Amino acid sequence: MPRSLILGSTSPYRQELLSRLGVPFLTATPNIDESRLENESPIHLVERLALEKARDVSRRFPDALIIGSDQVACIDNEILGKPGNRENAIAQLKKASGRTVIFFTGLCLLNAATHKAQSLVEPFKVHFRTLDDAQIERYVDRERPFNCSGSFKSEGLGISLFKRLEGDDPNALIGLPLIRLIEMLGEEGIEVL
């Protein structure tokens, strides 16, 4: 059995989610090219990047279990990146107003010792309320979601933007599908309970 569990991510959101399980883990920064391949679907992109992140980190931790994850938000198969600033966040939320945004979260658990990789893509749909410009600007100014795909934080005030949420695991929306991860960890002999 591997000696340690490594989260191949510097995301504070993923770290907080994983800490909820009460399983000790370390974090490591993956060093990969996250560019989308030509004609690559959002689903294939996040699954490939989750696996590549785990493989990259496994070089430094050859006896560990490595968690890799990646996420994109999409409207009509168009990927919405992290906005980076106020103007882009407002534009993304205007585009999402009254529409459905689908989040695809790629998850990989790689046993570095055996090279066994479990991977999947967890979808989660966010149905937005119809929002006016003033509501969007107030939200962006209060929460400043500049490093969040889709320009919102569902665990904060972002919940006020939604009409309905649809998916198996609300943690997937934040960036790490814990329900599926617990199943994967169980396959590797790590029982959370």
C-alpha cells in the first residue's frame, strides 16, 4: 500500500475539500502544459489534464497515491476560463445569465507504485437566474471571483446567482468530486470511515 496521499494541485479550494475527509495528505504542484489540443472536447481535456497532472507529480513521489484534477466551465461547448479581472468576470456572468453552465471536473487517482490510474469526468450543471447588469456588478464587486471558472464561488454569495443546481456531487462544482474520490480511494485500500 502506498505510503502517502498527494494532491497534485495548489488550489486552496481543492485542498479545503480534501481536508474534509480527514485523511492526511500532502500537496505538490504539477508542471504540465494545460493547453487544449486542437478539436479536443472539454470532457477529454479535463480527463487528460487530470491524468497528466497525476503522472507529473508521481515522478517525485514514486510510492504514493496521487490525486490529479482539472475543471472547465462551458456554455454551448465554449470553455469559460478564469476571468482574471472585473471586466471579464462581468462579461462571463452576463453570458451565463438565464442560461445553463456545465462544469466538467476531471479526476484521476494514480497509484504511482503500480501505475494503476482510475479516472473519470464528473459533470455538474448550474442553471442561472436571469440577472441584470447591476446585480452582476454588485456580485462581482462583493465576491471578486477572478480566479474561479465561471466567475462565481458557489460556496459563497454565488449561490444567489442560481435558479437550480443539478449533479451528483456538489463538491464537483468547487473542483474535487469527493463522492467519486472516496470510491477510488476505497479501491486502493484507503477507507475514509
